[in-house]
Amino acid sequence: MTIPLKLRLSHNPVDAAGLYRLMAWFSPGFPTGAFSYSSGLEWAVEAGDVTDEHTLRAWIEVVIREGSGFCDAVFFVHAYRAAAQRDGAHLRSVIDLVLAFAPTKEKYLETTAQGRAFYDTVRSAWPAEALDHVDGEIALPVAVALACAAHAIPEKPALACMLQAYAANLISAGVRLIPLGQTQGQRLLAQLEPVVLATTERASSTSLDDIGSIAFRADLASMHHEAQYTRLFRS
């Protein structure tokens, strides 16, 4: 019998304190939750790739299943496990690989700006000794992984929350850009739940050697967005 993905995730329960922190870290009030990045979606709307609820869902689903969303999920898993095992050498290699994996200048700035903001805010508001040793540029999925590992928040629920927040940010950008109604946005978020949970499961068993993205149009959108004449979003 196939076990529903939601039940598999429940094998890694989050206690009340961990749940509180996840809700805080992925809320719109957190520095990385202000919807200032579109990951190239703004150009995709102008180019006519994304025009309605259906095309927005297709765009986000590809990005999460096969693009930067999936890659970030794999990087999260390996950074989390390296931090939990106190394997500094492997963690350093993951940090470097994530930065080298950014396909465009805008994606690099997006992940490092959000990563540093996330890391510094968690370190200030929820201090932990394990968060005192990372300086320099850090990508967002690594920053999230280190914070979750430092506070003993289980890997899979934390990863599912990170991907849900990523989907929610893109939906919020789409609601503004297309535009769509708030109910349509929430309907999209509900429809993407199985995509987020399936990507969580897949990423948890993917090696760094097998990581890769085939969401080429999304990468091109990020490149084009850099030179877009009128922009609401930073990326």
C-alpha cells in the first residue's frame, strides 16, 4: 500500500517550539518574506509565458520539480545533515557548491542576499552556538538548513516549509503581476501541495552528484529580467 506523503512527513514530528520558529522564519514579516524577488517571473509575465492561473501553476511546478526549487531542496538536505553531524569540511563544500550553482547573476544575488538576511536575523533573534561560525556569502537554502539543524527542527518538515514558502512567494509575485485574485492565489498554493511534498521526498534521497536543473526557460527569464525596462521586483 502506498503511504500518503503527508503521513511520511509525520514520522518526523516538530515540537511546539520548532513549529513556532518555522512559522516565524517563513512568515511575510520575516526579512526574506517581503516578496521583493520574483526569480525571473516578472519577465515571464511580460513575455507572455505566464498569463493566468493555469500558466502560473505550470511555471511554478516546473521550477519546484525540476529547477532551482529542487536544487535548493537538495542543497538544504546536504547542508542540514553536514551541520547535524558537525562535518565542517562537507558543509564548507556544500556552501561553495551552492554558490557556484547559481545560473545567473540575479539568482546569485537573490540567494546570497536572502541567505545572509535569514542567517543574521535568526542568529540575532534565536541565538545558538552552532550559528556562530559561518562568515561571508551564504545561499538561502544553506542558511535555512543551518538554522533548522542548530535548533533541532526535523529535516523533512523544515524542508517542506522552505519549499512551501518558495511557492508562496512566487504565487504572491504572480498575483501582483498578472494580476490574480487572492482566492486564486490560495487555490494555487493548495494545488501545489503534492508537488512540494513529492519534491521534499525526492530531494531527501538525491546525492550531490545527481543534482541538476532542466528549467531552462526560468533561467533565461532571470537573465532577461536583469535588463527589463520596468521592474517591480529585484529579480
